[in-house]
Amino acid sequence: MTQTSPPRGRFAPSPTGPLHLGSLVAALGSYLMAKSHSGQWLIRVEDIDPPREIAGMARRQLDELARFGLESDEPVLYQSGRSMHYDAALARLLADGKAFYCSCTRTQLAAAGGIHRACVAPVDPRHAAIRLRVPDAEIGFDDLLYGRQMQRLDEAVGDVVLKRADGLYAYQLAVVVDDALQGITQVVRGADLLDSTPRQIFLQRQLGYPQPEYAHIPLVLDVGGHKLSKSHWAAALADEDRFEAFRAAWRHLGQDAAVLARGRPMAANLAAAVAHFDHAALAVTVTARARP
């Protein structure tokens, strides 16, 4: 840890399906990283993609987290009610020439591998996305668990979509704006988002936002070596006996299983986990697993 003040962490599920073991690992990991340093932990619902969301799922996810004692220190934030903040950020970027309107389709960009470096179609105001103008340069950061990471945005992703042509805000915009406005100083999440971090850091710089610390946790994989989908392990989180799921998440974080005890109230096991959380053991676990 390099922070001198208690961290503010968060867990941000999207309401597209019930939480699974991988979700619990990410939630517990972010909670422990914050709470073991006397920090705060928040929950944010990423409900900005209505076509993919399931009615009532956000409430179900919050209830599932509460069953493990994982509750937000502040009122839960819902991204669906924050369009004014996203629009303000977009207006700043457009006014400064750091973002632009674009009508290029995936089909039109297929010849470039889907990477946008210059518009190949005239702008149609009725069907225009807003993209972030990215540099021909490397963006780097030091992950607390994976170490130094570097990415050429122009080669890896090109000009990043911030608002889709259908009017929906992109994840990359919403997560950066909300992390800044909520004062998040520590982002702990699954390693599948490791490659998204450089573009988020670049957007933070364009908006003049502070950069949080980042820590990416190895993914929970199924027997075939694939990332769990939200259709797997949901039963484990909804089961009346939550101990096995909690212990599985704790052990995935490289922690000593003997710290937990079956039959002990969940709140007591969570308190024991906070008291005995070993960041170094988690770091060792990361080096023992391959990056996705």
C-alpha cells in the first residue's frame, strides 16, 4: 500500500444476472483491501445498459451481498440516475477537442481490426457516437498485485467510445466519472478488467481527475479454464449455508482457511477475515496464477 490515508474502495456489479463465486471474490477482495486499512467500502450499481439488465436483479444482488455482511458504508449509488454528470464530462471533452462525434460502424472498421484511428464515414447526427481521442503513446500504471502494466491505446483499442450511437453511456466513461465524484482512491476488481485500466487512466487525465490505486484479482475459472458467467455458482451465494462459498472466496484470495469457522455467525467470520487479511499472501497468489 502506498496511500497515507484510509482508502475508499468500491464494488460495482451490473444487474444482468445473479452474483456468482467470481463476484463474491471481487466483492470480498475489495472489501478486505479497504477495511483492513480502516477504509470505507461503497457499492455502486452499474445500471446504464437497460437492454441487458434484469428487472429486480439489483435488489437481489444487494441482498446476496448483505447475506455475507457486505454492505455499503454510504447509500448505494445507481448509475442510471447520474446522466447529468456524464453529460457534463462529455461536454468538457468535446469543448476541449478531446472527444468527437463519430458515425463509423463496426463493419466499416472491420478492415482495421475494429480499431478506430480516423473516421471512415461522415458524421450522421442521428446515429453518432462520441469517442475519446487517444494518443500514439504508451499508458502505464503500477498494479498493486500485477506490477507494472503498459498499453498502447492507439494500437490496442483506438479511439474509445464514451457514448454509444443508441444514446447509452459507455462503461469507460461512467466508471471514471463516478470513481472521481465518489472519491474512490482504491479500485480492486477482477483481472479481466486489467486491460481496461490504461484507457480509464487516460480519460482521468483528460478530465483532470486523480488516479486511484488499482489492484486486479485473478479470476475464478471453471473446470475448463473459462471465466465464470453469472449463470454459474449463483446457487452457492443463495444457499442457506453460506460458509462454503465464503471460504472458497477467502481461499481464492490466498488466505488461511483456518481463520474461518463453520457455525460462527457470518458477521464474526467477516470480522475475522478483516483482522487476519494478508495482502502479501494475495500478492503471492497472483504471481502463482497466469494473467488472463
